[in-house]
Amino acid sequence: MNGERALRRVGDLAGLPTSAQGPRNLVWWGNISFMAIEGTGFALAIGACLYLLGQSPHWPPPGDSLPGLGWSGAFTLALVLSELPNLWLIRQVRAKSIARVRLGMLVMTLIGIALIGLRWFELQHLNVGWDHDAYGSTVWMLMVLHTSHVVTELVETAVLTVWLYTHEVGDDQLGDVEDDADYWTFVILAWVPIYLLVYWVPRWL
Amino acid sequence: MAGAAAVNGGRSPVPLVALLLTGCSGIQSSLDPAGMQAGATFRLFELMIVMCGVMYGAVLLFLGASVWRVRRQLAAAPAIEPADPGLGKGLWAWGGVIVAGLVVLATGSFFVERALAAARAREALQVRVTGHQWWWRIQYRTPDGRWIETANELHLPAGRTARIELGAADVIHSFWVPNVAGKMDVIPGHTNVIDVSPHRLGWFRGQCAEFCGAQHAHMAFDVKVDSPAAFDAWLAQQGRPAAAPADAIAARGMAIVTGGACGLCHVVRGSAATGRAGPDLTHVGGRRSIGAGTLPMSRGALQGWIAQPQALKPGTMMPAVPLDGADADAVAHYLETLR
Amino acid sequence: MSPDERERLHAVWADRPGLLGFLGTVDHKRIAARYIVTVVGLLFLSGMLAIDMRLQLSQPDMRRMGPQQYNEAFALHGSTMLFLISVPVMEAMALWLVPLMLGARNMAFPRLAAFSYWLYLGGVLMLWLPHALGITPDLGWFEYPPLSGPAYSPGHRADIWAQMITFTEVAALAASVNVVATILKMRPPGMTLARMPFFLWAMLVASLMTIFALPAIMLATSMLIADRLVSTQFFAPAAGGDVLLFQHMFWFFGHPEVYIIFVPAVGFVSSIVETFSRRTLFGHVPMVLSILAIGVLAFGLWVHHMFAVGLPRLGNDFYTAASMAIALPAGLQMFCWIATMWSGRPRFATPLLWVIGFIATFVIGGLSGVMTASAPLDLQLTDTYFVVAHLHYVLIGGALFPLFGAFCYWYPKATGRMMSERWGVVAFILIVGGFNLGFFPMHVLGLEGMPRRIYTYGPDMGWGTLNLVATIGSAIAMLGGIVLTGNALISLWRGKPAGADPWGAPTLEWAARSPPPQHNFEEVPVVTSIAPLWRHGDLPVMTGLATDRREVLVTSVIDAVPQYRHHSVGPSLWPFVAALATSGMFVASIFTPWAVVWGAIPIGVALVLWFWPRRPRSATGPLARR
């Protein structure tokens, strides 16, 4: 019994499905909430950067050189273009095409590895140490914050890929893939303002 | 205590407040204003106390009445969303009262804010105060452009506005002389300015108001509001180098101060002691207290301070100076004569 | 439900016995109970620190504590009260109550709830274990650089404080995500947003505020640690850094934090007032709008903590107006509660007494808040004992009093026993009386020029008498706390059996047994009113949720229409292991930055194993089992 009250049956839930896609799924809301937390973190880091920028007469301070545009450009291009296979992957999830979902995840993993490689070279060309001055500290903070998201996303994608290739895939796992793909989009969107702030704002000022 | 008396004079709606306010001692109190800024703020405070007291009384009255009403309640079954048009109107009225009260208080606040800013327009005495762990460096700019330094004792002329430039040597402090004006933080990397216009003569006290480490509690300073003539005389006297020792004991004290450890951190203008890390001692004997308000000035206190600063103010940057009894007495005597 | 099915349901939701069951449980009630027991223990430790400080200040020139001891005491007291008690206890109440009030069997993410607690416990140990070893943070609950920076705070005291915050904030964020998802997606059929009890609105708003406020403090303390550990220059003025950046970020979190603590308390008060007035809350809609307004406004007024730092006056005017504006929604709430009592049929049991004590006390804190909101007046009030009085009136009067009321109110549901009313009244009088006696004089001390955080003062300051009164009052309140706890402990054995619904309350948690079984409800209740248990007749339910696996019902966000039956994960040791790995990384990061890199690996492994779906090996694809 539910406590001491008499119950009156007004319906039955046995006929309901046992999984759902997109925003109907409970886990989707957890994923979106964590994106909100991290998005706030990005926004605040950007705010901190703008505050320090506003407080100092020169940005970067005289004597510091500007960060290189080569590797960062390549990284940015690759990251933005990776949204295309990502969108394709989401479509395959909706179509529940297991073989293509597996393939898509494998491709995304390989892209992720390539991105980490590009990011590694990008970090060599920031042209300022994090301990040099507040400008250097801020640039590195933004880069470390974003890189940690790229790494996390790559690990998640890779682990999920291994799992997908070795197990029977159910609807809940397709939901996991979709959440992972949404998160990939989030990592791309977070990069755009940071890229402008680190590489272009100092040049425009 | 004119201000507190005004509150006590029956205007305070909360008798407990009035009762408690009678006990204030005055030398470091925002309830006993002796300056334009503190006065304006105090009037705002009085307005707040009256308005907030009325609001609090209204809440208690309503609460008390709803408790009292219990006795005539009869309905037995719990009510789900009963219609209560009377209360709905009450809610609107209540909201209106709150908004009106807030508008009055915010307007009062804006006027006081403007009054505080208005002092800036007048010609001002220029003072520079620097917060150190845990004492205050004080410098006056003379009309001919020189800077005269002292420490831990701020003199101000009554009836004039002093513009005080605040700087920090190490961590964040806060400059606060409640009788004269509200506080202003002293922040490394920022230069803050506070204007003070004292109008009542007398001794007051200021204290650091932002936690700044071990001896935050002993980072005070005395404030003397003088007539303009007395202030000018005092400033001229502060500008002179230290007097030559008047007797043999003082001479011995001077030799120890200039030749020993003291001179590494302290300056006695006109002598070989030229350290800058600690307070200027050129006219230390004329000050009211030592150790940034830790002890009242006396020969005995000076002796104790030199011998055992860590016992009197644990954590102070002043190291204990090992001196025998006669030497310590000589130093204390010499410092006491530096007026 | 047949006896067979009932037995299966019990077996499916039961925890394993022994240590593995203890460490692996994902029962929201067990997890919340751990939070509450931890908080009660910390309240006493923190209260003892307060008494210690009050004794030191009871007379001028007292020498029982030196400056170092005193600075450690207020730092530990403040950090514990704010980060380890106030916010976590509100999460605990949400974890315990939200599924029950929704007629649900568990939280949306059961393992995340377990992870939250273990990580929170890590934060508790992070602060208190080093304290036992003599390494205690000594700079208050907000450690402003440069005092907390590498130059003025060598050693690890400041690092410990900063990482303790990281622990508790990650835990709080995880709990908030859980609460948001549970409230939005797991409401029972028929509980549309319009029929959602006010308490759930309060918890939803507080959790959303947490999500947007806490990243600020994590970023601020991470930057502080980076300055200390790897020589970044965020807060170093000489290298282009700015010490005020820390204050802005701290208070961008710190002000909403006050409301993150207060808004759940608004929920407690509303539940209690409703039940004991025998009518639904007057002004449900204005109440909901008012907490939404508070939730938004709270993010726009952090600068009122910084009026004395010398910002432009125009900015001060703006923040004065914004800060005062928050008195409107708070004032309307007061009206709605009292109006509910006015038009209802109040029964003055202990929980309602706490509400009355709350109103009488908190309004003083709210009004002193209006005073501190005025920029020019605040220049006299900030950083004095006036602010000490104000913040205690707001946090103790505004949050702890409702919490004590909530504790007495839901105690019978949690334990199946009633607490003693007589001792409940004694505790109420001691705490409310002692608190007001102890803290009201502090307003006057502040006006008389007593700065906060001083370990001693001279006899000529004239502060001795009021400080002595404050000490006596605090001691009386502490005694009341002991009576309250004693009453709760003794009632576990001696209390009268409570039954499912001892107070005649309107919300769904009172439909479950007291104490509720591990699965809370056998069938899913259906809601047709804002006060479902005050409808006459039988409780409408829906059957069909599985009894042979852990299942919860997921419904639509606005109208709570059933959407699917969600497989709810069972007990697991991995949240515990993941929290352990995270703790290891946080602790080691005090000593070397490489801990962040290498420490991420065990965390990653634990998380992978935590989320690893249990499914058969693949029969298709290149890696299929042959």
C-alpha cells in the first residue's frame, strides 16, 4: 500500500515505451544542465579576461608578442568542419542505423585525435608564458579551459566507440551517442568566442 | 551625543534600539558624527531606523493579529484555494507600501551619496595615507609642494575638507574614522580617494576595517581635529627635523637608535637613522599612542614595546631589540623627547 | 499489487547488506540522511568555535586566544557554516524530499546523488583533517588576495581553503543538476507546473541559481590556486593583475549563494504554513513569481558587497536601487505567509512556532539588509559588527530557523516517530531567545565602531557590556541546539508512532509509509489538485511500473504527461571510487600541478566503469563475438 490510504486505479503505464530520444529522455536534461554549468564557466572566464583587458592600458602589454595564427587557424577550421560529420552522426542516431552510428563515432574519435594534435602545436605558438603577466595567465586560462573540454569529449567518444563495437546496442545507448554529439557541438560553440578573444581582439585593439 | 539623543527623543519606534544606543562611548562611533560626511550618513541612518521600525512594527502587528484570530476559527475541513478577495487587495496595498518606502529610502540614499561627492569641489588639504601590515604611514602636502611624513596619528583642520589619497603597501586595508566619515578600502594597485570635512574639535580614533592578517585588531590610529591655526602650527612643527638630545641619557639613546638596529627600519629626520620600512619616529614623542593604537604613549610603554613587541602585538613586523635595562631606558627616554 | 509482486519490488530496490551495501547505496533517503548527520556534527563543531570566539570577546583585552587562534577560529567557523553546512543541508533536504513529494521512487540520477555526498564528505575532511593536524585556513570565509596570495600566505592554509571549496561546489553542482532534472521530468501524471507544490518551485529555483552561480567561485578559487601554485599573475598588480577581479567573481557567486540558502527555506516555511493553517498557501502565484524575481535579481547586486572599494558613484546608485528592490518580493512573501495564517485555522505545533520565530527574526535581518543596501550608509556599516549581526539574522533567522521547523515537520515521516512537543517548545524558546539576545546588540556594537574580525579590543572602547550580553545570548542558543538534538535522538526510541500522515498535510510525501520503504511508492500517484491529499476519497494511482527492475516514470516538462518508463540504475561502488579518485586529485593538486594531469586518469577510469552499460556482447559488426 501507499501509506494508509485506499488506492483507486485510474490508469496503467505498462504500455509505455522504456526509452525515449532527445529532450524526452531524462539523461538529455542532465547533459544540458552540465552544459549550462560549463557554459557559465566559459562565460565567466571570458568576463574575467574582458575585465583585465579593460583595466590595462595595453592588451597585450608592451613587449609581449601576439599569438600565432597558423596552427590556431588550422585547429579552428578543423573543429568547425567537424560539425558536419557530427550532424550526419545525429541523423544516423535518429534513424537508429547501428552500423553507421558505429562508423560515425569511429570517425569522430579520429577527428578528435587529430584536433588534439593541432591543439598541441597551437599551444606552442601562444608566444607568452602563463607566469609572465596577467595577459599571459588569461590566455592560458582560456586555452586550458577549452582544451580540457576537447580532451574530455575525445575520451568520452573513444570509450563509447569501443563499447558500441563490442556490444549489442540498445535505445539507451543511442541516446548516449546523441548526448555525446550534442556535447561536441557545445565544445565547438564554446570555442568561437574564445578564439576571437585570444587571437583577434588583441589585434583589433 | 546629539545624534543618539535625537534617536532617544521618542522618535525611535523600537525602544530596545533607543535603550542600547545610549551606551556608546563616542571616540570611534558612527552615532556621534563630528564631520560633514558622517553627519549626512547619520541623518540617513535615522531615516532608515524610523522607516524600518514602522515596517517591522506592521509585520509584527499583522503576525500577532493572525495568531490572536485563531481563537475564533471554526471551519473543520482543510480549504483548497479558498477565495479571499480581501487579502488579495491587502497584498496589493502591502506591495504599494513597500515600494513607497523603498522609493523614499533610495531617494534619501541618492541625496546623501551626492552630498558626499559634493565636498570634492572645494579646495582641499592634500593628505596621503598608506596602509602597511599593521600601521599607517601619513603624509601631508604643504602649500609649497613638500611632503611631511608622520605615522599612526592623523591631524585634520576643522572646517576644511581634506582629500585623503589611499594607497596600500602590501595587502588590502580599509581606512575608517567613523566619527568623521564612512570607510574607504585601501587596495594595492588602486588609488582611492576619500574626502573628509570634520567640524568638531577633539580626539577621535580610526581603525582598519578590512581583515589584513594577524594584527588586524591592532591597526588603529588617533585622529585629532584642530582649529585651522593649531593645525598649521602642528604641521609646521612636524616638518622640522628632530630636536637634538637635551641631556646625556637622551644622547645615549640617540646613539643606540641611529647606530643600532632601529635606524634600519625607522627614520629620525636630522639623524643617521634613515630606514623606511617602519613608521617615521621624528616626532614620535608627541603622539598619543604607540604600536598603531596598541598602547598609550609613555616612557614605560616605549620601553616595553622595544623589549617585547611580540608579546604586546603578536605577529608585528617589529622585532624584539635586545638591550640591557639602562640602554632600553635611554632609548625610551630619547624617543619620548622627540616631540 | 499482488503479494508476489510486492515482494519482488522490495527485493529489486533493496540495498545489499554489509559494507558494500553501505558504500554502494543509491537510495536518496539514505544519502540525504548521511548529509544531515554530517551537517549536525559540523553544526556543533562550528557552534563550539563560535562560543570560543564569543568568550574571547566577552571582555576587553582577553588573553584566552591569540590572534592566530582567533583568526583560525573565525575562518573555520565561517567556511564551515557557509560551504559545509548551509548549502549542503539544503541539498540534503531536496534529495530527501523531492522524490517523495513527486510520488517517485528515486532521484533522476541516483548514482550522481551518491557521488555528491562522497565528494561533499571529501570537502569536510579536506577542511577538518588538516585542522586536526594544526594546518587551518586563517583568512575568513572569503580569502581576498593579495592577503591569500603566494606572497602573504605561504604554506598550505589558503590552498586547503580553496580546494575545500572546489570539493563542495562540484558536489553542490551535481546535486543541483539532479534536482532540476528530477523536478522537471519526474513529476507524477497530472502534476502540471500549475499544480506543482511551492516547495518544489523553491528547490527548482535554488538549484538553477546554483548552476549559474557556483562556476564563479570555482573559477575564482582555481585562479587563486594557480597564482599560488604555478605563478600565474591574475591577482598580482605588479604584473597587470587586479585584486578586485577576485572580489567581483567571489561576490558574483557570494550574493546568489545567500539566496540559494534562503530560497529553500522559503519552501520549508510555505509547506509548514500551509499544513498547519489548514488551507493552501495564500497567493501561490505571487509567491512563485516572487522567488523567480529573487532568483533573477540576486545575480544583479553583487557589487553591494563592494561599496567601499571605490567604484564609480553612478554604479553605486544602480546597485543600491537593485539591492533595495529585492525587499519587494521578500516583503510580499511575508504578507502571503501571514495572510495564510490569518485566513486559515492555525494549529501551533512546533514547526509553526519556528515559522513565527523566523518571521519575527528574519524581518530584522531583511530591514538591516535594506540599510546596508544604501551605498553611503553601507560605508559606515560594512565590515563592522553591524554586518555580523545582519548576516546572522539572515542566515540563522532566515535559513536555520525554517530548517529547524522543517526538521521537526518531516521528522515523523523520516523516522516514523513523533518528537516531543514539550521539549520542542523549550528548544524553540532557548534558540530564538538566545539568538536575539546574542546578536541584536551586535548591530549597536557595529554602529559604535567595532570592526569585524578583531581578536581583541581595549577597555576604553566601551564595547565590553554589549559583548558580554552577546556571549551570554550565544551560549543560551547553543544550549537550545543541544536540547533540539537531544529531543531528536531520544524520540527515535521514545517518540510516539507517527503513522503516514500525522499532521494532515496536503502533499504526496505524506501518502508514503513512515518511514518510507526504499522504493517510496508502490504505485504512481495521480495528481488532480495543488493539494492532492486534501481531496476527499481514495488516492488515484496508475499501475504498470515494473516490479522486476528499478523503474521510474518520466513525464513531460510542462504538463507532466507520462512519456516513458526509465530504467533507474541500481547500487554501485563506482560513485564512491570516483569521489575517492577526485578527492585524491584535489588533495594532490595542492602540492603539484601535475596532479591535475595524472589524477585525471583514475577519475576517468572510475567514470567509465560507473557509466559502462551492461549489455550482451555484440553479434554484429567487425568486433562481434564469433
